[in-house]
Amino acid sequence: MSARLLIVRWLKFHAVGAIGILVQLAALALYTGVLGIHYLVATALAVETALVHNFVWHYRWTWKDRTGGAPRRDLLLPALWRFHVSNGLVSMLGNLVFMRVLVGRFHVHYMTANLLSIALCALANFLLSELFVFRGRR
């Protein structure tokens, strides 16, 4: 793989991630502020909401050269499974742990804590997506 392709993919990953952050923050605000759900449960729901959003865009755009971009059951379902077991686990566990520490222990506002949590999980998620989720055909 060329360095140029990796850089372009990295930029696409973060563009999708930036929109995913907005999706996650909006979901978190909805779940906590409007629906009154406890911040840890709301965090888990918001992460899952953003996770599904990000997967769709990564499949159709970021790693389109590997997936073809169109939903093909033979590629889509295994990639969705790998995305949830890797990026999902890192995002869910990372966000919950960081939120518990930042909000619960240090009393950081839940929105600020969520932004920090997302940033801390981003590098691991890119590497997992590149090397595991959307790996080239073997």
C-alpha cells in the first residue's frame, strides 16, 4: 500500500469520525438531556449510534476500494461483525471507562469528557479498521 493511499484513508477516516462525533454528541444530549437516561447508559447508546453511522460511511467511502462501496452480504456482514468486535469494543469500553473516570471521579462535564474519550480511542480504531475490519481480500 502506498503512503499516499494510507494518508487519504486516514483523512477520510477522520472526516467520517468528525461527523460521527457530532452524531454521538447529539445522541448523548438527546439520551441524557431530553430522555433523562443516566450518563453511562446514555454514553453506551450514543456510542452505538455513532458506531453504526461510522461503519456505513467507512464501508461506502473510506474503504470503498476494498468493499466496492455497495452493500454485498458476503462483505458487509462480516465487516460489520469485525467493526463491532474491534472498533465497537474499543469505543464502548474506552468511552465508558474514560467517562466514568472523567465524569464520575473528576466531575468533568459529560460533553467535554465524551469529546476527550472519543479522541483517545481514535488511533486504535483506525488501525483496527485498516488491518482487521476492512482488510484486503486474502
